Amino acid sequence: MLMGQQTEQQAFDIARDCTKAHAIATAHQIVILTGAGLSAESGLSTFRHPEGIWSRYDYKDVATPEGFAKDPDLVHEFYNHRRAALKTVKPNAAHHALAHLEAAYPGHVLIVTQNVDHLHEAAGSKNVIHMHGQLLKALCTHCHKSHDWKEDMSTRSKCPSCGKKAAIRPDVVWFGEQPYAIDKIGQALLNCTLFFSIGTSGNVYPAANFVQVARNAGARTIELNVEATQQASLFDEKMIGPATTVVPLFIEGLIRSDGQRTKVHT
Ligand code: OAD
């Protein structure tokens, strides 16, 4: 175990403190924000690492409506590569632990992901909001329908619903566009008692603001990341280490300690 990472006992202690922090009779309402760091150990690149996606591409060229209008072929190529990469990746231990939490926990668990991959669902999570859209979906800019889409996309692709050509784009949210389900996310943040942020650098809004909203609503906040982020001071607890190590440890501790607490109160 590397310096600065949590041992099993420390993870359990942090999880127990989180569950003790609210003297509530019912189980927690948990909102979990996830970012690219969660899928890094599955083999998908993060964005802001020195060798990450934004070191190879200018986001203005490939992740804005203006970039798509200027050079749709480049944008399709960028997302085609990323969509093809999904064929070879699998959910990791952190995705599986989150799915286990949703299935085993007596409270409500909502995952809000900035990730456009399908790894939460592949691990078995059901209650997932893809606030930045999904690589495996296409959006028709003519009829506005979204469709499952596994193969390459191009300016010649035809909308399966309206038949229009040259109107298909990746169903992902670009800079300058409104993320999906923002009202539903806002409501969940106002109601949550625990908020975790996993593998996100906290650079992109509105997601970067969620911790503050959850804090203001009285939630206990925990950051799980391989390093402390620029937002670290906003979190009550930090667990430093690779997601595949710290997330399963923390979740196991949470389920165990909340089970103990529930027994005490009933
Ligand atoms: P970033 O690349 O900005 O941040 C990834 C975070 O994950 C960093 O804080 C890393 O330290 C951390 N990390 C890396 N490997 C990890 C591991 N194995 N375990 C735990 N943490 C790890 O990615 P995001 O914060 O997800 O948006 O980026 C947010 C948005 O910016 C993306 O959704 C995308 C991007 O531009 C759009 O394209 C609209």
C-alpha cells in the first residue's frame, strides 16, 4: 500500500464517521458524482492528465457545437475512436462496488456520472444519470430523437427515426451545452445526506459545484481520488488512492457500519 493511501481499518473508520455524522433513523440518501478517474483503471484515458485526452486534442475542436459545425469529420473521428475503445474495456472493481452499494444499501443511491462510457451499467448499476450523455447513443439534430449507436458515425449516417441524413451527432454534451437531467440532479443534491465525488478533477461546471450544493443542504461530503484535487478543502473526508482500491474499501465500510448503526436504532 502506497504512502497516503487508506488501510482497511481507516476506510472503515471514515465510513463509520460518515454514517454517524447524521443522527437519522432511516438510511442515507446518497449521491455519487463520478468522473474519468473511475474508468482509468479499466483502460480509458482521463482528460487532464499530462498524457490525457486534452493533451492530444483541443476541446474547442472536438467538444463544442462550433467545432462540430466547422469540422464534423474530425469530431466524428474523435468520438468513433472513443466509441471503438469501449468494445475492449470492462468495468473495474470500483464500478462493481458502486453497483453492489445500490443493490445492498437500504437507502437511496443515485450515481451522477460525467463519464460517457457504459461501465456503470455494465457493472449492474441501475440508477445512473449520464449528465454528459453517452458515447453509445446518437442524437438526431433534425427530429431530436436519441438512438442506441454502437458503430462508427459519419456525416453520411442516417437517422433511424426520421431518415434524415447528415443530422446525426454523438449524444454527448459539449462545452456550452446544458447537461442532461440537471433539475433531477439538483433535487437529489438537496435531499442527499451523503455525497461522494470519485475520480473527477472538479474542473467542469456545473458538476464542480455539486459538492457545494450538497454541503449547503447539510450532506456529509467525501472525495475519493488518486490525489487531492483543487476542491479538496470542500470535502469533510478524503480517501486518497486508486479507485479500484479505495472505492471497494469505503463501500464495504459504509455497508458494514450503516448495518451496525441500523441495528442500534431498531
Ligand atoms: P479529469 O481528467 O479532469 O480528472 C480525472 C480525475 O481522476 C483527476 O482528479 C485524477 O487525479 C483522477 N484519477 C485518475 N486516475 C484515477 C484512479 N485510478 N483512481 C481515482 N482517481 C483517479 O476528468 P473529469 O473530472 O471526469 O467533459 O472531467 C470532467 C469533464 O471534463 C469530462 O466529463 C469531459 C471533460 O472535458 C466534456 O467533454 C463535456
